[in-house]
Amino acid sequence: MAIDYARLKAWPFTDVVHRYTARDSILYALGVGFGADATDPHQLRFLYEDGLAAVPTLAVVLGYPGIWIRNPESGVDWRQVLHGEQGLVIHRPLAPEGEVIGRTRIEEIIDKGKGRGALIYSARDVIDKATGELLCSLSSTTFCRADGGFGGPAGPLKPVHEIPDRAPDLVCDLPTSPRAALIYRLSGDYNPLHIDPEVARAAGFPRPILHGLATYGVAGHALMKSLCDYDPSRLRRMEARFSAVVYPGETIRTEMWRIAPGRAAFRCRLVERDAVVLNNGHAEHT
């Protein structure tokens, strides 16, 4: 079944009510590497219930609509799908526990042409259930490698954030635990690619890979540490492209460039393999 542009554009997402606890916030923080230094008071702020704060990128797991694209009615070959880009705008810092509504929609579907795939631009609002206040806005690009040529629009494409052609102003190395994927999956992404060696080998990887959004969370940690003095209320926006996989246990180096007051470009590469895993990153902070 090919993509039906009108049907997919109007996909009937239902609101997702999501109650999360302090334990969920702590588990997420562990999954993206907080606590590698178990005596660092900055990291413990996101792990210890006494004065607990939520990691800003926790928003990516709140109100998640599930793997809806596996529904045959989507017309998408879900086995050939990759997470291409992720964006986050924080309107108000997340509480370490609460109840939110996730409201997802398809914004556009780009047809790159037969043999070149398609792009699905989706968005999700995270809303405080008690007050109706918009907490965070999420944007995501899904690259559907096998689904081009369905007759949809060829644009407009999202702009690419350029990386300056000079040495970075700041560099932050953060290790990932060999058990990182085993922990991160408990925040809601149970794709067997991240735990089952046989599934990973069938997908062409020598062993299970780290979730892309876990890598994104590690980058958020580096940005908060380097640009915001570990104050979660100061990170306001974060966007990046996924460009390569991470294996649990590798070290992620985040390179940052100050491009204007309160704005930075960034990318992430692996210390061990010198592979760029997040690229064309853009962050805004106070």
C-alpha cells in the first residue's frame, strides 16, 4: 500500500493523557547518562528526590502516541523508517512529576521521489492537564526510505542549521553506560533493536544500538552543563539531525559554537570512532 497523502495528512491521533512520577523523571535521567559521576551535585539534582528537577529533554517521552506508523492504513513501510530530526521548544520548565496531555499532528509529508523516500513532519504539544498550559512543543522528521513517489508535494523542506567552519568554542565529553539502552527503554521505547542482539544483527548492526532520543538527551545534558550552568530553566530550544548510530558504552563529544547571544550551533561525535551522530544542531538558552 502506498502513502495516501490526504489520509496520512489527516491521521486521527487521539490525545494521550500521561501521568508521570518523580521515579519516571529519575529513570529518564539515568537513561541519558546522569549519574556517571554519582557524587556530582549538579547531576544528583536530577536523580535525588530531595529537591528533584526534571531534565528538559524528558519532554520527548511525554504524551508519546506510540508506534502509530505500523498501522497498515498509514501506507508506510515501517521497517524502512528512520528518525531523521528532532526539535524541542520549552515554554515552561517541566515539573518532576505531573499529568500532561500529548497532542500529535502531521504537519506535512514531503515526496522526495521514487527510490528517494518521503519525509513526514510531525508535531506534538505537551500540555499541562490541570491548567491547559502549553509546556513544550516537539517537532520530528521521519524518513520513510521506501515510500517516495506517491505524488505528494516536493517541498518546502525544513531549513538546515549550518555548523560554523571553525574550531568549536566549547566541547563536552559525556560517556554512555554499556547498559544505557537497557535503562532508557524503560522510559517507553521498547523497540527490540535496542536490546535483542538477533534483531540488531538482522537490521545490519553487530549489536543493539542506543536509542536516537537517548543520544539527543545526552546532547541536551551537554548543552545544559556547558551553556546553562545546569539550570534546566535556561535551556529553551534544541534541534538536531540524526546522522549515525551510537553503541552503548561509547563517549559522546558535543561540540558547541556561540553564534549569537543566547544561541549556539552544535554537533555530537563519538570519541572512539570519530563518527558524527547528531549534526546541524541549534540551541537557544538564557
